[in-house]
Amino acid sequence: MSTRAVIFDFGGVFIDSPFTALVEAAQARDLDPDHMLGLIFGPYDQDTDHPWHRLERGEVTVMEARDAILAASVADGGQALDPFELLAALSGSEVRAEMVEFCRSLRTGGLKTGLLTNNAKEFEDFWRPLIPLDELFDDVVDSSEVGLRKPDARIYELALGRLGVEAADAVFVDDAPGNVAGAERVGIRSVLIGPHRSDVPAALEALTHLVG
């Protein structure tokens, strides 16, 4: 099966995953990680009306999403959870240089490359300068700009269309199982990268196998 394009997620692929940062924050506060992840990010294997999902679709501002998540966290007498405070650790995230070089080598070798990220409009000044987007990618699909988010099938189809390739000719990599499942439902071969930096070599090996 031929490969004409590779589509990458951003967080958890090129930098450390926010999911991992939140798990560590939950453990530090003696809170259940799954409960915390659910409160802040909602059911991430679905596309719902959770405040974070609406934020990533560009329907609400980051402050509106934050206020709604804070209110939900204390609704049943729980501890107040401020997503900004908990995600502050990501401000020091280092770029995974080996993933950048892999992406660069694909494009240099003639493959099309795309970035498909669930993100917030207000976060772009943080994440966009971290890697050379214009050098690495033929196209960037930001959920907050297009009003769609993974794992909605339409956002994968949009990314494919903008790259000019069919699903069978593309490979996708993401750190969220639900996002990988969403890509596979539309026919894109995919790699699930593990949550730790030590998982990067295995992901690169799997991607190389699919691309080759």
C-alpha cells in the first residue's frame, strides 16, 4: 500500500502530552487522574458539548471554558480544578527533536506532511513558534479555526482534502487513542504514540514501517 502523506498531531507528538501533565498533577494532589481528566478535557474519545471540546471548536473563549470547568469541579463539593494552573507545567515543554527531524525527512523525501491539532485559538502564540511549521508541513489544520475537532470524521476528511490525498494513501500519528480510532474509521492507517518520551523511538519505527 502506497503512502503519499503523513499527518501528525501536535501535543503528545512534538511536545509532551497535556494528558500526562494532568495525571502527574492529579497524583500530586492525591486525586483520581481519570476523574480529573474527565472534568477538564471531557470524554476525549468523543466530540461533545463539554467546555473543552467547545473551546477546541472555537465556540467559546478560553476564559469561558475555564469558568465552566471550575464550576463543574466544585458542583458536587469537589476540589476546585483550574485547568490553567494544572497545565502550567506545559510551558516548559521541550520539543522532541527526533520527531521534528523525522517529519522534515519525510517532506524532503517527497511525501506530503500535515498537522492536525485539537487546539484553542488563545494558545497559538504558545505552540506555533515551538516548531518551524512552514518548513515542516504542507498544511496545518487547527480545530479552533475550522470549527471541527478530532475524532469527528469530518476533520480528518478536511485534512486529507487539503493535502490532496485519499485516506488509503495517508498515515496518521496521535497520542490519544480516540483520535487514532477516529482516523482509522475513515480509512487512515495510524500509529498511537505512547505517553512518555521513551515511547518516541517505537512510534518512529512504526511510522517508518508504514511509510516504507
